[in-house]
Amino acid sequence: PLAGSRVRWWKRGPGLLGGVQEVHRDLLEEVQQAEVEGEGVYHAWTGRGYRVRELRNMSVKHKSNATLVCKILGQPKPVIKWFRRGKEIHSDGKKIKIQEFKGGYHQLVITEADEEDSTVYQIRATNQGGSICATVSLDVESKLTNQCQHKLIFKFKQI
């Protein structure tokens, strides 16, 4: 394993919550003390110490808020950064808000999104084990399309 990464052993079996139970956090299991009750299928989880729940592409209406959410768990706790078109973005307290919540949830809120906000966004997690990224595409409906739809609806109601 990479420096800073961990190996976790999991056992899959009936009666376990979600069918999976963490059974050991150390790389070396003391096999000499194994018992029949311990029989089963074991899996090792290793790598850079991350688990990432991918972002989903999103479409929003013009001047609506867009909220991009990603769950990232890492040990040690990773430093999280958001990027827009390859450049790091920061909270400004108005248009862009970057928030972190319990359970490893991270979100980027774009207030009153417009066509200029339509692009690819990336979240990057970094710790001693390395970095991992997830990307998402945001599509903001154009103001013109939105106005045309309202006019069509309005005309339809008058007929």
C-alpha cells in the first residue's frame, strides 16, 4: 500500500447490515487464531485512503440555484478543493458557496446560475496518500430559451 493509505478487511455474509461488515483495520490478520465462525468471503479495501461517491451531471433553469454535492471519505482527512474549467474556485459568500457537512459531504452552491456557469466542475481530494478527482457537467438553460417558453405558455393560455 501507499504511504498514508490503509488496508481494511471486510466480510460479506447474510444477516449483516447491507451484507457487509468491517472486521479488521490492520494489514496483517492473525490467521493462527482463526475459528470456524470466521469462515466466509473477505475483501480488502486499499488504495489512497479514499471513497468517493461520484457527482451527477445537472441541468438547471436560468437564475436558479445549482447545488453540486459529493461525498468523499478519506483517512487522514483530505483537503478538498473545487475547480471550474481547471481553475480553483473559492467561496465569495454571494454567488459561490463551498460547504462541508458531517459524513464527508461537500457541496458547491452556485446562486442564480446563468449561461456563463455552464461548464465542467471538478472536486479534488488530497491527503498523504495522493489525490483523487470527480467531475460534473452543469448545464444552465439560456435566458432566451426560458423567455420563449414563458411567451408560448402565455399565448397558449390566451387562445
